[in-house]
Amino acid sequence: MSSTGHPSSQYTPITSLLKSLRNTQTPTSADDIAEAFSLIFEDRLSPAQAATFLTILSLTSRDKDADVLAACADRMRKAAFHVDLPALKSIVETRGVTEGTYHGGLCDIVGTGGSSLQTYNISTTASLIASSLLLMSKHGNRAQTSVSGAADILSSILPTPPSLTASNAQNIPQIYEKSSYAFLFAPNFHPGMRYAGPLRKEMGIRTIFNLLGPLAHPIEELVEARLIGVTEGALGPVFAEALRISGLKKAKGMRKAMVVSGREGLDEISCAGMTDCWKVNEPLECSEQAEVEIEHFQLEPTDFGFPTHPLSAIRGGDAPKDNADILMRLLEGKLEYEDPIMQVVLMNTAAMLVVSGICEGGTSHMGEGDSGVVVTERGPGHGRWKEGVRRAKWAVRSGAALRSLKAFTEVSNNCLGTRTTSPKICETGEMSQQVVPNNGETKGSLFGNKI
């Protein structure tokens, strides 16, 4: 019996792999690393070997190799709860609107976090605004290093917040039947993190888990476009390459992505100055075997038609409820367009819209108040960044973004019927009953830890 109370026979020894990882002359393959990593989600690594494994990955910087990140993200997705992909794909194809080079697929905007800059919830707000025009699938969690994470701000909305715990792998198709927005609360989808959480807390250092969240979207197969923010510029090309590798398994037109990093250490497009961007470009006229290229360029607020603002101007409140109040004032049109928070949100929303391809249309048909006149000016990376801003402004001004939030709130609170086979989850993330992970095994599990 081990010190944790588990039979020692439960664990799979990885001593030879740990020795191999220390030998930098003969690098261990990404697949071998991912294989050992996947054992954590099955509680098949002893705490001592798991901690040693994660530490060596960090000390050797193998956890920042693109092929390792791609392989480990793939294993993390396979350990997630199963989603009925055929049913969801049918709904997405029915509800998604094709425009420009956007095919109507799911989109995500997310950051690694960890900047400790205490800025407002930019990407969460941008995801809501973008859902007026795209099918958004926001993968997120509660805060770890900031005052307010994505789940914190959404659950603090008054008078009635959306029910984040009601959304799970089994009823995601139901959500998209009535809403163009879904929040994929990480604890509802990644049961294996139950075993990683206590280990990470006890280790107290940053590990590969701090990087994998944005790469481990549980409905990866249907994600068409994504905007990912990283706090370290050095991680930009690494993440872009990891996305390129992961995209090799996906269909043509479903591999759009851009990684951004504000020069101040911001995992968003910055309002304070330069933002480095790495865009995964898929040629429009090509075969499935055509090479996907990564383009590096910089963006500044002026590329979106805005002035610069110091990061101090976009700081969030002292509690999630303060940021939720800002969110509602913004969506209700009570925040001036000159407000730095409004402008940085519009910039990031615009970037999401550009990456999706929707801004490539020759005209637009957004709805009442839309002139249909497209801003064709192109900026760095050949993007129509100002057209993205035009569309984002329309979503706020017309009330479409607010209606999108209300639709998600209604479906999450009122329209998701309780099924006996559904996982029962409380706000702490505790989960019970039998559910089916993507690997086909049936497990009853608890997930009370953040990723």
C-alpha cells in the first residue's frame, strides 16, 4: 500500500522514461511523453513519479516544445467526457451562417492567463460580442491568478446569471439549438483533472498544465477558428506550431487560428502598444496536403482605428461582481466608445472576427442598423481589422450581443432538462453518476480542481 492509500499495483512505473528525459542527448519522443502524461488522468501515476515527471518536463523545457504540447493536449481531449459529435455537427451545420470564408463552425477566444496584470475580462466579453455573428464555444474556468476568471464574471451577472454547471458534454447540442453561445466550464468536461489538481496544488510551481487549457478544447473537431493569448512572447510561435500540428488531423477550412501576446505580458491584443501575432494561414485554393503556414506580424491599436491607452486604464474591479457590472453596462450600450475597456474589447472581438474569415465578405447582412458597406482596408497580416471593429460595434449598438447573452442564460437555466444519465455537478465542480469519457470507458468521477 502506498502512502496515499492506493494499492501500489495500481500505478504504472515510468522510471525508465524519467531517466530518458534527463538524457538531453537523445530526446524522448513527444508520443512517449504524452503517453506518460495521460496516465495522470487515470490515476495511474504515483504522486512521487507524477511530480518528478512534471518537474523534469519543466526543467528541460520539454513542456514548451510544440510537438509535446500538441500530443499532450490530444491526450487531455481524449480523456474528456464524450460529446455526441454527429448530433452537434448537425446542429452547427444548420445554425451556423456562412459568410466570407467563415463556414459557420465553432470559434473560441481564450488566453493562458498567468499575467497577474489584473485587467478586465477582455476575452470573455469579446466572446459574447462575437457570438452575435459566430457560433462561439468559450472554454474556460474560474480564476487562478487574477481576481476574476471567465466563469467568475459570468456567474456574477445580475439579476440572473447563466448556469455554468448546467452545461455539460451531454447537453451541448441542446444549448446550440437555442443559443449561438456556449460556455464550456472546464470542470464539467475534464474529469481526469481530479487527480492532477491536488498534485499541482502541492507542487506549487507552474507546469505543462498551465499551458494546455487553450489547446485542449473538448469539441476540437468542430472548432473552426480560435484566438489564443499567451503572456510570454516566446510561447507565441510554439503555440502556433502546436496548433498547426493539431490541425493536420482536421478538415480543410477548420484550421484557422491566431496566437497573440501583448508586449507588456498581456495574453490579449494590447491597447497599450505593440502586440505580436502568429497567424496560422491555410491557403484558400489548396488540397488537403497543402502546407499550412505561420505568419508573424505586429498589431497596434491604430490598426483598429483606436489610440493607445495604458494598461492601468483597463484594470478590472476588486471582485467578479464589479467586472460583471462593467460587462452589463458595456452590452447595454452604457459604456462610451471612447472608454479604454470598450476599445480593447472591440479590438479583441475584431481580431476573432477577422480570424474566422467572416470579414472577408464583399458585403454584410448583420441586421437592422447595418449599412452593409464593408471596410476593405487591410492592415498587418493582410487582415481587415477595421472591418472587424465595424462589425463588433454593430453587435453592441444593435443589442445583438446582449440578446445572445440572454439566450444562453435562458437555455442554461430553463431549457436543459435533467436526465438520469447526465453528470450532476455543483458549483464546486463535484461530479457524480456514470459518464462516458472520449476513450469509451465508463467512470464515476469527481472533478473539483481548476485547470
